[in-house]
Amino acid sequence: MKIALQNKQLFKKVIEESKYILILAVISIIALKILFFKESFAVILRLTLSFFWVFIIPGISVMFYWEDKLSFTERLIIGVGLSSAMIGISSYYIGLIGLNIRYHVFILPSVIIIAGIFISSRKKPSDHQPT
């Protein structure tokens, strides 16, 4: 019962932080539209969504393990750096293996997000200490 309650609290936390990520995406779209005012909205939207897909969402996913020790902003900043490093290094080595680079943008963020979810779900309930 305690694990189910813990998972419910974790799910509520994910929903709450998804709102923050959505707000950040809207702010990014507005800022990029101001900076690149001659570009169409579709180009700005694609740029923002691809940046979030490759760097922000995998980073937040991996850093969610430390959701009780770090604030959302700290996890976002560390997660973006961690995600860019993980994607860069793994893209290099996967490219050496022979996988075409056009598939990296789909495969690597998906694998990192799934790994982050798996690691966060395997966290022991005793590890969830509210701060």
C-alpha cells in the first residue's frame, strides 16, 4: 500500500513538473519568435519541440531520480547538460557502429527517457525522503 501511495505521489509530481515544462516551452516559442521574427511559426515550433525532445525531456527524465534532493530548476539545468553529453557521446559511438545519424534523433532520446523512467521507478520507497 505504501508503494502504491508513493507511486501516486510520484505521478502527481510528474504532472506538476510537466506543467512547468509546458510553460517553459511556450516561453521559448515566444522568445524564438521574437528573435527570428521573419521565420514562420511552424519553423519556430519545430525548432523548440526538437530542442525539448533532444535535450530537456531526456535530462529531466534522468534527473527525476533526485526529485527529492534537487529542485526543478537544478534538475533542469543539470539534466540539459547531462542529456547533451549522453546524446553526444552515444551518438558518436553508435555512428561508429554503423547506425545512420538520421535515426539518432529518434532512438537516443527515447532510450534515455525510458532509462530515466525505469531508474526512477526502481527507486526504493525508503529512498523517497521528502525535504
